[in-house]
Amino acid sequence: MGEQPIFSTRAHVFQIDPSTKKNWVPTSKHAVTVSYFYDSTRNVYRIISLDGSKAIINSTITPNMTFTKTSQKFGQWADSRANTVYGLGFSSEGHLAKFAEKFAEFKEAARLAKEKSQEKMELTSTPSQESAPGDLLSPLTSESINGTDDERVTPDTPQHMEARAESSQNALPFSHSSSSINKHWEAELAALKGNNAKLTAALLESTANVKQWKQQLAAYQDEAERLHKRVTELECVSGQTTVIKSQKTELNRTIEDLEVALKAKEEELERLKAEVESANEFQSQRDSLSLKLQNSESRNRTLEAHLGELEQRLESSQQEREAFRKSLRSLLELLDGKIFELTELRDTLAKLLEGS
């Protein structure tokens, strides 16, 4: 299945300042997605975060890592492989707690995976009692090709040690058996040397093939670069041809537009000529209208003078009316005062009558 995301959250990402080792430097302008990934092929857990196409976190979880909560919404961990310290700022305390819980869970899983891999390595590194002498996993060393001095004389295996112990105890009865065992191991050693020689030859041939492949790859890259330049040149030429065609099309359209405009101007010229012919007729009409306009203007001046007299009369009448209103208002005020005095006199007389 490869590497798959197993948990994701959002946080602001920081890294410790490499110069001061104290201040935090933000590596994202806003909150980004931070995910745990699991690689089932290698049995590895990683923390990955991308800001666009840039990887701002790529940290492999190891058993000796520790995620520390430094505040209610901030946590950090140190990555010795990347030689830095990562910090995450979350939007809530719950998100921080969930991330820390997953960190501890995957850290424990990484520890168990490491222990299992170590056990497998120990099992594969332990020789079986039926295995042949020599190191089969490293056939390219001089010892594995030619054999060591100890291997040439007495192979260092439990069977040989036991055989030598038994032969030292029972030299005479088992001398024939010991010689047959030595011949057997010499044959095995010769077979291993032959295999190692074949592997060495195969390695040399592979190295020669790799050099040849590198040369072919360099040639292919040069050819690809040359073809790329050629394609670029052809695209430029094609682009210029397209530009010329488009310019020609635009020129044709411009010519058609100019022909249409010229035809419209000719029609307008004919119309103007007709208007000039009719302008003479309009001139006489304009003269008569000008005379009528002068007469109308004299009448208007007479009417304006008459209107001014009427306005003066109206203004004088309004002033007289205003004076009459003022005199009437003063008379009413005087009448109100007299009525008030009579009312007081009446009340006084009524009180005198009641008192008598």
C-alpha cells in the first residue's frame, strides 16, 4: 500500500532559530495541515506538513523522541536527524491533546517495530548448524573470495570444533571419519570460492554496464536538450507565423472597415449637398423670422414696462394692507384691554353687591 496518512490536524508551524537556539521562527504564514503518515513497507511513522509545494515538516518518529506541551495550545519535539526543533501552535487545547496522544501512540509503535526488526536481524545473523562456513552476505570482500587463513586450515564452526574435540579424544577410531569430514569441508570451501568468483565477475560486469548506461544516459540527455531547443525554435517560428497571419487578418479587417467608412462619408457628403441647397430657402425664412423676432422683442419690452408698473402697484397695495393689518391688530389689542377692564369692574361691582 506504500505510505498513507493516518491522522491529520491543522496548526501553525514553527522551527527553532538555528543561530540562537532560543527564538521560534514561523515557517507558515497561516495554519496548515499536519499529518501522521505510516509506511507499511518500511514500518516507519513520519510527521509531514506542506505549505503549498514546500515541505516544512518531514520528521521520522523514533523511540527516543518526546513531544512536550509548553503551553495550553503549543507543543514541540526535537528531531536529531533534521538537527532542529519543531513547534506547533494549535487553535484549541483539545487539538493539542489529540496530537500529543497520537505522537505517544506512534512512538510506541515505532519502538515495537524497532525491537521486532532487531530480533529479525539477530535471527538472520545467527548461523545455523547446517550452514556452510564463510559470510554469504558479503561475497565481495577479499576474505570471502579467497578465504581467511583460519578458514583454509580449520573452519570456525561448531561442527568443526566438536569434530576436533572428538578426534582429539578418539584419534585412532575416527581418523578415517575426520579425513572425510575435512574433504567435505574443503569441497564446500572450493564451491564457495567459485561462487564468490562468479559474483565478483558479475559485479564487475554490472559496473561496466552501469558506466555504459551512464554514458548512454548522458547522450540521451544531450539529445533531449537538443530536441528541446529545436522544439523551442520551431515554436518560436510557428508563433511568428501565427502573428503574421493574425496581423494580415487584422489588416484585411481594417481595409474593410475603411471601405465601409468611405462609403458612409460619400453618403454624408451627398446629404450635406442637399442640405446646402435647402439652406438658401431657410435663409429667407430666417430673415422673416428675425423681423418677427424684433417685433416680438419690442412688444416684450413694452409688456415688461407695464408689468413693472403693476408690480409697483401691487407692492404699494401690499404695504397699505400690511399697515391696515397692524392698525387693526392694535385696535383689537386695545379692545381686549377694555373688555378685560370691564370684566374686572363687573366682578368688583358683583362683590360689592354681595357684600351689601
